[in-house]
Amino acid sequence: MNVALRAAALFMLSLLMMTGCGTPAAPQPPSLKLPQPVVDLRAIRSGNQVSLTWTMPKRATDNVILKGDQEAHVCRRVETGPCETAADLHFPPETPAHFVDHLPATLTSGPPKLMAYIVELRNPAGHNAGPSNPAWTAGGAAPPQVEGLTATAQAEGVLLRWRTAGGNELVRIHRTLLTAPGAPKPSETSGSPAPEEQTLEVTGKDHGQALDRDAALDHTWQYVVQRVVELTLEGHALEVFSAPSDTVTINARDVFPPRTPTALQAIADPQARAIDLSWAPNTEPDLAGYIIYRRDTATSTPAVRVSPPGEAAPSFRDASVLYGHRYAYSVSAVDRDGNESPRSAETEESLPQRQ
């Protein structure tokens, strides 16, 4: 009896081993290749068009990696109406997607109308795993385009001017730094960081001008300006941009001298046979130094430079004077581009004979 039980146990064990090893796995259903829904759809209304951006997914809903271009169905819904087809497009997986919807005339005039865009990603059979997040914007009239844009370099920065429309819209300025290969950026020359791309805003009444004080001189800048209307429709805070202005590029060369130094004083030091000068320091960020001029008041000879190159301190000792002579001094400031300010008012001092 024991022998029979042992034989039965061995048979069951061998049967279990055969079941666990070498037996084909259960077949899996084929992937439906349904792309995961878009979650980052964004819409920007500018003039008479709406720009849509989103990211195409990498995988299907069953985690299978997608291959080849995927179909993207874009629809537009106005207020409570149906979501009507705006485009059917194709994009590869895991890439940024972009589409521009040119609005019909019925959506570019009149009062604001709430609009929503939705993207559905479809598999080869035309099925989808659900809509994207809605991207909200507004139809209706856009603010007027900025016209007549000009840019002029000034000592304080870049002055932008345009024809005013007389409204109270927000004005948004898009600035781009154009840097030649190897050229230093403003942060390397002025000590203040300046992003290569930045958006500036002018609020309140449109005065038709703005001074960009952060645009460092001796660099090339590009500007585009838009008017913006901010509104709220059914609880959605929205912005509607005008069409972009013409692009303006300016090489903002620094041809502006520093301010004229002030408070120049001269004190004689007979023991050292020298005259000491001092003045209020200039504060320009691109200041390179000062130039000191001297003339002998007893002659008609014009003033000559007596300071060496690179004189940076707001003081100077003139040790080349003669006893018994009276001198008139003036000082100018110079920047890194070699622009020199007007000379200061003269101050006079004499070096008396030593006792």
C-alpha cells in the first residue's frame, strides 16, 4: 500500500512539473493602440487666429509604445454649441504638436464669445481614449494691432515708440537679445543679468511709448509689441492679444558720454610740491575712469591732460607743478566705449614758495 501511495505521489509531482515548465503562456489580446489622452492642450488667441500647442503621448493606454504618426482630431466649440471640426492632423509620438486655427469672420468681430478647443487622439480604427483637457479662449474682436513701432537708443536704455490707439489696453513687449557668436552678454559687461528672451508689460493708458531701461547698450535687441485685453467669461480668466506688430531690430550702440563730474576741489601741498584734486564720483555702470586737465593761468596756453591713461579713482595728485604758479583744473569722465563727458567747471589753486 505504501508503494502504491508513493507511486501516485511521484506521478502527481511529475504532472505539476510538466504544467509549470514548457507550457505556453496564455495568449494576450492585441493592443488597441489607443493613444493616451492629451493633458496639456493650450490655446493663445492672437489677432484673427488661435495657436494650439500640446505634447503627443509616448504610449497607448495599455502602456504599449506607440509607433508612427498618430491621428489628432481638433475641434472648436463656441459657447454652448457643438464642437465642430477644426482640423485632422498627424504627429509622431512624444513630440510637441502645434496647430494654428485661422478664425472665420464670424468669430473675429463683435462682443467676446467663450470658445473651447479639444483634441482627440485616434487609433487606426478611428477610436480614442477620451478628449484632451479643454483649452479656453475667446472669439470676438481682438484689440488693434500696434503700428509704427520704432526703437531708439538712449543713455538710459532703448526707447520704443508706436502710434497710440487711445485705449487702456495692456501693452506687452517681447524682447529678444541677438548675440553674435562669442560676443559677451549684458550680464558679462554690466553685471546685471538679462535673459535672451523676456516679456515686459506697460499697464494703464496707452501713451504710445515705453523706455526699456534693462536693455544694455552695445548689444543688438529685437522687439515685437502686442496689445492685450484681459476678460472673464463664465468664470474663465482669458487674454486676447492683438496681431503682433512688425519686428524692430536695433543695434543699441553706446554713443552717450557719462555725466560731467562735479564738486571739483584742489588743495596745495607745498611740502610735497603737489596739488591734490578730488571730486564727486560718477555712478554710471560702464564708467572707465577720469581725465584731468590743467592750464597755467599766467599764460594763454590751453589746458592739457596731466593724468595717465586708466585713472579710475575720483582723486588725483598733480606732482608736476612749479612753485609760484597758479593752475586751473578741470576733470571729465570717460566710459568703456571711449565716450568722454564735458569737462567740469574749473577750480584754481597755486603752489606758494616754500618758506
